[in-house]
Amino acid sequence: MKKILVTGATGGLGFATAEHLLALGHVVLLHGRSEQSLATAAQALSQYSDQLEIYAADLSDLAQVNNFIEQVKEKHTQLDAIINNAGVLKTNTPISSSGVDSRFVVNTITPYLITQKLLPLLDGGRVINLSSAAQSPVDIRGLSGELQYSDAMTAYAQSKLAITAWTLYMAEEIKQTQFIPVNPGSLLATSMVKSGFGIEGKDIRKSVKLLADLAVSKDFDGESGRYFDNDVGAFGAPHPDAQNTNFQAELIKNLARFH
Ligand SMILES: NC(=O)c1ccc[n+]([C@@H]2O[C@H](COP(=O)([O-])OP(=O)(O)OC[C@H]3O[C@@H](n4cnc5c(N)ncnc54)[C@H](OP(=O)(O)O)[C@@H]3O)[C@@H](O)[C@H]2O)c1
């Protein structure tokens, strides 16, 4: 039995992955944006297990992010895995309270803070970070709010390259924890795809099993620092910029300002 924190777990891939992990008998720390959405999700999941805890935080608000991290630390001294799943593409609030684009805050900065601050709990554990096939070169001014984006997909694709890059950087720096960036598959049937592209999307079951396996399966023992591309069902190459060590170093310097 393992203990796994899943962010953005009240819907889409996060909810289904939490459900899968609970059904396997694992303990799940379920994060959601609001108490209300968490209550609904917890009620639906209670048929599988009572092995779940709930944590509410708007991940576009760094004060709430830090409060959430402290709550996890108050309750736990050890975790087996974190699945940084929460993500945003289209939003009515593209600019976060810190002035930085919400896509960068939710998809890149928040998972970085969660990972950094919970690292001591994760010795020998795994960090599974949701990337995407949509990755494009990052304008670093986006991370400070100096540059604002008019197009959701541009901000999203840059934020996903950035999370891929810092995940690979951490894998190189920290050998006792596993770090795996993953594209769960493209155009999967979740609300992100329905609202972003106006289509139903593809069956999510293979993606959900993959996310759960990456977090807990022996098949991925010792695996770290490679990008899993579920559009091809194998490890593969992310955007070349994500592997560029100069870019990684510049990115980490900018992320450190959010500590
Ligand atoms: N679906 C795909 O085809 C696809 C492809 C590649 C990568 N991904 C990635 O997979 C991950 C899961 O996405 P999904 O497809 O399952 O989409 P989804 O159904 O929209 O789920 C996203 C989750 O993130 C949460 N979230 C977003 N903004 C938040 C915020 N400010 N504070 C707290 N929680 C927040 C959402 O909560 P609310 O419901 O409260 O908004 C939801 O639980 C994302 O990182 C996404 O980028 C998805």
C-alpha cells in the first residue's frame, strides 16, 4: 500500500487516477480547487475506500498553494508519490493574483513549489508531472508576468515545455527521487479538451492506468529523467528546448524567485 498525492483530482484524469489507485488499495491525498468539488468527489470515491484525505486550494493563488503544502506536511512525514496533475488551458481568469499568466502558475510554478517543498517527504519516491504533446519554446518573461498572453494555447504550450524542463533538471540533480514527465495522450475526453477544442475526445482509460503505474508500479522502478509520450506508448524525446541545460538553468533561476 502506497501513499499518493494527486492534484486536480476532482475531475478528468486526476479523479479517474485517484479512483484507480484507491481501487488498488492505495492511500490517496486528494487535492481539489474547492471544498464543494472535493465533497462531491470524496462521496463518489467512498465506494472504493475510506483511505482518502482531502485538501482544497486554488493553485493559481500562491498563498493557498503554500497553505496546502503546509497542511500536507502537518499530517505526513512520508509520501510515496506526487502526481502533479492539475492543469489549465482555457480560463476566465488568465491573469493570476500574482500578475503571472494562470497557465504558468498552475501548470509550471505550483507543481515546482509542491515538489520542492515536499521533497523531504519523498525520499525514494516518485514525482509524476503532467506534460503534453503541446510544448513550445518559452519566453521567460511569461514567468514574471512581464509578458502577457492573448492566446490560451500559446501560454499552455510554453507552460508544459517549462514543467518538462524542470522535471528533467531535477532528475539530474536529485538521484534519490524519481522524476517522470508524461504526456498522458492527446485530445483525451476531459473537460479541458471539451472546453478547449469543442470535441468529446478519446477514451482516457489507458492514460489513467499509465499515470497510476508511473506512480506505483514496479515496472517503473529506478526510472527517472525520461519523458514518457503516451501518444506513442513509450519513452521518447520531448521538445529539444526541454532538454537544453542552459534553458533549464535559466528556468530554475526564475522559478526560485517563487520560493
Ligand atoms: N486531456 C488531454 O488530452 C490532455 C493532454 C495532455 C495533457 N493533459 C494534462 O493532464 C492534466 C489533467 O487534465 P485533464 O485533461 O484531466 O483536464 P481537466 O478535466 O480540466 O482537469 C484539470 C484539473 O485541474 C484542476 N485545476 C485547474 N486549475 C486549477 C486551479 N487554479 N486550482 C486548483 N485546481 C485546478 C481542475 O479543477 P476544476 O475542475 O476545479 O477546474 C481539474 O481537477 C492537465 O495537467 C493537462 O494539461 C491533458
